[in-house]
Amino acid sequence: MKDDLDQPPRAYTTADVASQPEPTRKRMGWKGKLWLSVFVILLLAVLGFAGFTWSALHYAYSKGDRAGFVQKFAQKGWLCKTWEGQIAMANLPGTTPEMFDFSVRNDSVAKEILKSMGQRVDITYEEHSGVPTSCFGETKYFVTGVRPAPQ
């Protein structure tokens, strides 16, 4: 039995494809190039700032220990909360103590310092020079450990 339906023509043939014009690319105008270059420059600046900040916070310029009595210790900052403190280092009784300002970013170290207020302590610190903003601490000395000092 033969169908009475008309068969649609087949899809494209090789001749049909060859006869089609090449697609033209839409070229980016000068405004698009300007926006793209501004975006790339801003992205590189942000990535450079983030990389510099990361390296300044993770590579210590120097490490050391100080001993004395913690005079002040408080959590400060509007957006970035850090612990800021001051230790009084007196070498001889009756002399004016030298003050050493420090920052603490770790809460567990801050709790140890709070427990040892009023006692002589040894603190271990790292100096991070070149930290670009005070959001990470007001000083360049970051305390990494604390222990009671021998009397």
C-alpha cells in the first residue's frame, strides 16, 4: 500500500552547505575594548594587592621573645577585630619600663594572655613588615605564643 503523503525534501546537501556564505565575526568596538582593558587592569591590581597582603602575613621578617608584664590588652576594630596589647619590660627595679606594643590574631592565644594578666610572661612574636592595612593588626608584631615566665 502506497502512502499518499508527500515526503519532505532531505536535509542539506553538500552543494547547499558549500553555497552558504562564510559567517562574519562581529568585531569588538573601541568601547568594548576600553571596558575590557579597564576590567583586566582592575583585576590585576586586586590580585596583586591580595597576593602582597597574603605574603606579608605569611612570611615573618623576624621572630623573637619578650618578657614582661601585660599592661593593656583589648579587642579593637570596627570591621576587623584584633587583640591589641602592651607589655612592660623592666630590666632593673626602679627603672622606667620599656613598652612593647603587639597584636594578636588568634583567639586561643588571646585567652592565654587574658588568664596571665598581672603575672610576668614570656611572649613569642613574629614581625610582619609591610602589612598594607591596619585591619590585620595595629602593630607589625604578632604574638603567636605565651607562657608564664620563670620568677
